[in-house]
Amino acid sequence: MNRCGNGWLALLLLMTAPILAAAAGSPTSSPSLNPVFNHPANTAQMKQMLSLVTQRLDGAAALQGQFTQRNHLHGLPLTLRSSGDFLVARGLGVDWHTLKPFAAEVVLTPRALIQRSGGTTQTLGADQQPGLAAVARTFDAMFTLDLPQLAQRFKLYGSPNDTGWVLGLKPRDAALAAHLAAVVVSGSDHPDQVTLYQAGGDRTEIVFSNVEVVPALSQAQRQRFSP
């Protein structure tokens, strides 16, 4: 499997592994891509539109808060739901801690993918999954709005809305685009929602709440990224 394919598997696992529980919710509808994709933009244009929020995030060591996640799976009549808390630490990775419908934790770092559930820990190293570092950098860039980093891997789209801004991303790499059609990140003072559109018609919507900018990580927070 190529490096891009490996990276995609890690990204998919991060977003879907914690919610492989019974479905609950309302019927899904056919998704359509966000209107932001009618507005292609370059890095300079996006930097201007997002200047206030990127200045706020530039000095942050991390973002933390709660999430509510809804997975709309093609062919299933109901929506899979989960919720929990997250920590995105610049340069360290993403800690995705699901609390409902059951407790599970997935930690993605440039060196490893760590799964903790039921008192057990499983670790997949970068030697087994060479794309981990690239996927970790991509998630970091999405949360911190690192536009030059995102522009390396995605075509950029952007527009303001009534409450803030919308950023659209389409993969440049054909192998990744075969799995991931697009990503939409929206917010005001920080990213408030991420939607991943998969090429097969599935989509994942993640809404963030009680988001805090962390100026410096504690030792306990750093340890969350250790196997």
C-alpha cells in the first residue's frame, strides 16, 4: 500500500473507530457539497480573510474542548452519533477521547497511532504506517488554520458567512481524493465545525463546543501523547 493510502487509513481510523456502536438518530439525507466550493481561493486570499483568527491561534500551544460527532453512512437509514473531548497540541498530535456511546481514546502523533479502550492500549508505529506523520500534520493544520501547510495537500476554497468564515479543502493527491472528496472547516474565533465528505457518499460532521486556546501545555497534557 502506498504512503498516501496508509495516511488515509490512519485518518479514517481516527474519525470513525470510536463510534462503531449501535446507530441512533434520525434518517440521513443525500449530502451535497458546501457552497464554499464555488469560491476558489489562494493562500494569500485566505490569509487575509482569516487574519484575525490566525493571529489568535498563532501563539497557541493547543486547542481543547468537547465534540459531538455524527457519521452519515451511505446505505444506512440512521445516523451514528458519538461525543467526547479533544486536545490538539501543536507539533504533538491529536487526542480524540470518546465518552459516549462508550469510552474509547485514539491518539494520533507523528510517530504512532495509539488506541486505548477497556483498560488496554494498542500502538501502531510509523514504521508500520508510514503516512502517520503527514496525517498528524494535516490535522494540526486544520485546527490551527496553517494555510501554507494545508495548501500543500489541498486546493483551497473560502468565503465569509453570517457568523464568521468557511474554508473548503479538496485533496490534490489523486489517491487520497479516491477516498476523501472534500473537507469543510467553519468557525469564527476558532474552528467550530469540520465536515469530511468521503468519495463513496459517507460524511462525518464534527461540531466543537467549549473550545479553549491553551497557551502552554501541562505535563499531564503532554503525557497523553505518550504510548
